[in-house]
Amino acid sequence: MDQFGVSALADWLEDQTSALLNKKTIVDLDRVYTAIDYLQVLKNPAAAYPEMSEETYLKSESDKKLSLLNDHATLGQLQDRIMVNHVDGSITDDDISFKYNHDTPFVNGEYKPRKDLEILKFGLEVIGAVTATNHHDTVRAALAPDAVLSLILAANTLHDWQIK
């Protein structure tokens, strides 16, 4: 993956929205994991997080933006998400900040795959826009681990829904 890969993945997801939601195209978890690992925000490979316990993640790297309420549950069971919705600042001055909001793809216990796809697409698009500037350390320092984890959770839950 290079500095443009995150945006390219976001663009592909946008182009494939209908096919993904109609289960004609399955989200490529390896490609999502590669993009997440490229960001170097999380301490472990992206593939490790869905099976990690909430307690382990909370104690090791969470920035406390996600609602982690069940120490014994795996992160893959988590229904809370943090959406990356904006970036402010000056990339040339290495001074940026991402803006986030809470979201959930579950409404009254029912899974809404479009919401996870939006969280994934929009987050990757915002992150990819600044990653493409090649200020990798600035992006890594500014990104919230819980928001990056949310991209993994959105991709995994969407993938699981697609293959059922």
C-alpha cells in the first residue's frame, strides 16, 4: 500500500456501494486490513482486533471514545462505532485534528449494513485525503485508535452480514 491506497479503497467502496449492499460484491477484509495497518495507529495487526477482548483493548490502547462495557466480550461483538467525519488544521504545519462522532449500525437490535458501509467509506475518504499528502507521522499522531478500530469493526460486521 502506498500513500494513495487509503483513498483508492474509499473510492472503490463508493463505486461498489450497491453491489456491496446487494451482496453481489463481498468486502475484501484483507484490503481493509492492509489499509488500516498502513496507517500504523494500532499496536497490533488489524486482523487481530475482532477476536480481542474489550478488556485487553481498553487496557492497552483505547482512547476511551468507544463505549466498552463488557470486559469479556470480543471487540467483534461491539455495536458502538466512532465515525471520522472531518479533518481540520494545516497539514503543511503538521497540525491537524480529526473530528469524530458516535454512531451505531444497530437500530432496535437490527443490523443496518448501509451505516457500517458509510462509516467505512467516509472514514477512509477523510483519512485518505490527508494520507495522500505523505505526512504519515502527522496523520498517525492525530488519528484516534478507537476511530481506526471502528473501521475494522464496520468492515468485519459488514463482511459477516454479506456471507450469511
